[in-house]
Amino acid sequence: MRYVLALDQGTTSSRSILFDEQANIVATAQQEFPQIFPHSGWVEHDPEAIWQSQLHTLRSVLHKAGVSAAQVASIGITNQRETTVVWDRQTGYPIYNAIVWQDRRTADHCEQLRQAGHEALFRERTGLVLDPYFSGTKLAWLLDHVPGARAQAQAGKLAFGTIDSWLTWRLSGGRSHVTDVSNASRTLMFDIHRGCWDDDLLALLNIPRGMLPEVRPSCAPMGVLDVSLLGTAVPIGGMAGDQQAALFGQGCHQPGMAKNTYGTGCFMLLQTGSEARVSTHGLLTTAAAQFGDQPHYALEGSVFMGGAVVQWLRDGLGIIEHAAEIESLANSVPDSGGVYLVPAFTGLGAPHWDPHARGGLLGLSRGTNRAHIARAALEAIAFQSAELLLAMQADASQPVTELRVDGGAAANATLLQFQADLLGIPVLRPKVLETTALGAAYLAGLQAGVWQGLDELQSQWQLDHRFEPRMSRDEAQQRLAGWLKAVGRVGAWAT
């Protein structure tokens, strides 16, 4: 029996999931790591903590399954995207904490580039908007604010990477400095049409090209584990950013198929095939996971605060003790009582792109209690996601007829029913919710010959539950209008 191991490095925890040849989950291991908030709007991680937690789960999952490293045909990596690490090539140590995708410290830099008239060029080449969400201005900040960093970078002594590159560097003992097209497409430095780093954009950001990793297809040889880690040189055969990996794992290989992942944030992707479709409704054009020689693309909408809203209710407000409690608490009231929670704690993502917005809790009355707030929090996740799909419907040449969902919060039936009600289309939850890790495993397994092609992978997708819309379209429109009114109250709050 051969196995495929997926390393799923997320925003709040690192996980390893072992799959067998039928793509069944054999064992999982997970470890959380600290979140660092130095200032309002700043979010950082310790790259060494990420590495140690990922290594711990890698070893733990094999031990738990009773599987030797020699039985692992290949390793796939999927990761929180845009999070930016710079390390010393000689020592392998980072020069500063990782700046996380949620971090907003470079909002002013993005505005300066916009005011200088460069937004159209970035949009045309990268498919992205000028926003601190992406890696490019984070990397520029590190070079400008860490003493000596720019001189070291220009001398070729520093390496840049998103988390996939950082992990591969450490896993390979410093022998592989690579990324895949899906992660590269999230940096503001990569031309998604030509499939290469863009010198014009690097010049505008003042980034030395020599810092950047080699870009490969998502299903390709990425490196080999250093034998000192597991005693065996296991190949790394697949890599994709978490959302592109989930799109692949959900079997959304045909144009018009869409998925939404309910994780720390919410991320909706619509497969557009070989066409890099330009959005006119606030969405991003991004590289989908690449299997074979032909590039694939997707439209994407990003919600910064999805499941993190539930974490905030638990850790910030203390109105629940465990995240799983939110569904029963929300169901203890018939509705939100007119309460809207807009969780713009780190700004608003698509389709608004307002880095200065801040969160708001609106519509409170003397009758409001914690159950109403809990329900408003769940509904906020669905409202934000509904905005994304409506934008995709407007951009796409064909209607989206169903939405495949995954991620931790997809276990919440109340959330998914409300999502179907708002959208007016079925919401499909698969039996395997770990589609991000599954996508990484599929890419690695295809490279190793464990699976033979996309048709075989598609046949393995199985439905767990289909949520049909129940709400009238008039009521859904009224609820969405109330949400948009609430969003308008928090826009550009910090200015």
C-alpha cells in the first residue's frame, strides 16, 4: 500500500493528513501556533514556530498511522497564501516574523502606488488589485524596515518565499527554493499571462529579482525531503495555495464550477479554464492549480474574516467557550433580531477592497442578547460569501448553478442553509471536508503515479448533504439590502 501525505499549513495551525490510494483519510495530526498582533491591523507569525509545528505533525501523523516514511509515495504542500517570509540563505533563519495575509500595515504604500498611476499595470499583469493583502508590498516593507535587509538582498544573501517556499526550503535542507504558479500569482510580482516574474513590477516595488523562488507547475517535482528528517528521502511532488488546492480537491476542473472554503477567511473560486477572465465587479483573476502544461485560471473573491469571527466571539467577547457552541446558541433565537455584525476587523476584502474599514455591530436594541449576536456572526459569514457569488454571476458568461463548500465551518448546517437561502442555488457539502489537503494530495499523487488523471479524481467526489434554498427571493433581497446598508456604515472607518 502506498500513501500520499498532505501538509496543510494554515493561518492558525499546521496539519498533516495521510491519504491512502483511494483518497481516504488514514490519519491526521494538528498543532496550533501563536498569533502575534504588534499593532492595530498588524498580524505576524514566527516562521520557526510554523516550521516546528508542521514538522511535529508530519512525524506525528506517520506514527499515529503506523506508516513508515518509505511507504509515502509523495508529499503535497498547501498553505496560507500571501504570508511573507524572508530568510538568510546561509543560516536558513528568518530575518523577521512572517507578515500574515491579514496584515494591513502596507495600506499607505498601496495607496501611493495607486496615486502614482500604477494600479492598471498591476491589475493587467497580475490579475490582482493594489491591496496590502498581497505579498509584494509586505516584502518591500521588510526590506525597508529590517536594518541591513535591503543591502543583504541586493547582495543575494536573502531569500523570499510564501509559506510553501519556506516549508520546502526547510524540508529539503535548503536545497529547493521553489514555488508554484498558484502561490506566485498572489504576490503582485508575477505575470499570470506569461507565467513569470515581472521585471516592471519588481522595479516599482524595488524588489531584487534574485530573492525570488523558481516557479513551477503545481504538479511537478518540487524537491526531496532531507534524509535527516524521516530517515528516507521522500519526494515533494505537489504544491498549491490553499484555495486553489481546495478548488482542485473539490473536482472543480470545468469552467463554471465554483467552490467556497469557510476557514479563517472565506474564499470563493470560480474555474474559468484557460481564459484569464477580467473582473469588473471587484474580484481577482488568479492562477488555478496547474496540472500539465496548460495554465488554468479562476475568478476569486476573498473574505478576510470568516471562521475568525467565531474565534472572536470565543476569545474576544467570551460569549461562547468553544467554537462548536455557536450553532446551538444561534438556533436558540428565530433570527438575528435585526442585528448585523460586519467583521471588518482587518478591513474589507472583495468586492469592496477597503483596508481602512473596521468592524461594526449594528441594529442593537434592549432586547438584543448574545444569541442574536451569535446568529448575526454566522449570518455575516454567509452575507460576505453571497456578495462574492453575486459578483461572480455578474462577471461570468454563464450562471453558477451550484456551490461546493468545504472548510471547518462547513460542518455548520445553519450557516450552509442560510447560505443557500441567500444565493437561491443549492449548496453542496462533500463527504470529505478536507478538500484543501485532498487537493494537495491529489497533485502530489498524480506526480507520483498514484492516480492517473482528472477523471479518476472526479469520480471520487461524494456528496454528503445538499442544502436547497427555502427563503423567498424577496426576503433574501431584503436581507442582503440590510447587510449592504450595514457595510456602508463601517467603510473607511479609520480615515
